[in-house]
Amino acid sequence: MELVLALGIGALVGSGVWLLQRPRTYQLIVGLSLIGYGVNLFIFSMGRLRVNAAPVLVDGGPTDPSAYADPIPQALVLTAIVIGFATTALFLVVLLAARGLTGSDHVDGREP
């Protein structure tokens, strides 16, 4: 399971870096989003990969911390997802405005 997750994170970040090097703004936004998803998966994996583990402690339950998933990375990733959606929406609005003003979606505003 860890190998599949590591390969997924590597594929997302690698694809994002490749798209960042493209000259079009839409590809730049998609690349930033892919890198954000890769970072979110990395942070999520830092909270221990466990299946069917409770995210928070229950009263009267066992106090062994290895029996529970860490809720801090899950909360951080949830917050990062919300902020990532808002940032992507803002980038898309800026992209559309720049395309309307310049008539091109090239990152420099002019075609080579």
C-alpha cells in the first residue's frame, strides 16, 4: 500500500512539475493543482496508513496510541483542500481576465 501511495505522489508531483514548464496559463494552473494534490497525499500519509482505525480516542477505550490514526494530518489536508479549491478558482478568474485583456493565454501575454 505504501509503494502504491509513493508512486501516486511521485506521478502527481512529476506531472505537475512538467506542466509548470509549459507556456500556457491553463497548463500552469493544472500543474499547480496536481502538485497541491501530491502534497496533500504526502501530508495525509504522514498520519500513518491504517485501514479501519478510529481517527479520535473514545472514552473508556484502550489508550494505546498505535491503535488510532493521527487526526492532525487529516485536519490539515481537509483545510488544504478547501484552500486549494479557492485558490484554483481565483487563478481561473485571473486566467480568464488576462486572456480577455491580452487575447492570448501565453504566460508572457504574447505569442512567441
